[in-house]
Amino acid sequence: MLPQPHETSAIRIALESVGCRCTQQRVAVLGHLVQADGHPTADDVFQAVKLLIPSISLATVYKSLETLVTAGLATRLQGDTGLVPARYEVRGHGHHHLRCLKTGRVDDVPMNFDPELIAKLDPEIESRLRHQGFKLTGYRLELLGYYEQADSREVEPS
Ligand SMILES: [Zn+2]
């Protein structure tokens, strides 16, 4: 679905606020991420966006996604091996994910996000890491397992 005019202007403002040129491709890619229910892969985004921009290439979708990640407008969820494709989302506030090890599907976990969790697990970790030259800025929790009916959960909701 093409982003609606009010969404397009919001997307334009978001892109320009982080110094990104507002191209048709970036608007379409970000627009798809905004309205996607799940955590699409670059290929999922490509399949959706090429309905709007038939000439767009997968490489352009990748570049647009990476630009949006670098600009802080989207988050990349790396697969746990190089064989599992990265997934993307725009939800900014902290939340946890689960990953189906059979299909690679990623969903949000309906659980409160505790920004102090790492400090509760180890009150010294932040200062120990700082001594190693690492500045801790956040954390991500990923719950691993399988959907019992993996085949029926493979299709992203549309
Ligand atoms: Zn998420």
C-alpha cells in the first residue's frame, strides 16, 4: 500500500530531520516498515515495495534499509548466523523478541521492558565494560524456540 499523504509528510520530516535525502525509494521502504505488522526481511520489503515502484532493485532496498538504520529511523535485527537474513523494524521503544529457530520468524514478546535489567543481573557490569573501553548503551533480549505449528506461522500477517 502506498503511504498516505499525511504519512508521506511525516516520513519526509523524519528522513530530513536526520539529514537523509527524501527519495521515493526511501519513503516507500520506510512507509512499508511503518505499516508492517512483523519484522520483515529485506526481501519481504522488496516484494512489497516493487508493487509500488516496479523498477526498484533489491540492492536499492538494502541500501535504503541500511540508510534508515544508520539514521536511527529503523532497527536491524541480525540473524543469529550469517545464513539467517536480518529483519527490520521501526518500533523505537524497548521491547523483547522471540525467534522461531525453524522459520526465522521474529515476533515481539508481550512483556514489560525493564531498562535496568542488566544492572540488576550484574551491578558491576557497566563499569567493568567501561574499563574495557566499551560504552554500554542498551540491550536486546531474544527468546529462542519453535512455534509448534511452524508451517501455519510462517506466513506473515498481511
Ligand atoms: Zn520488534
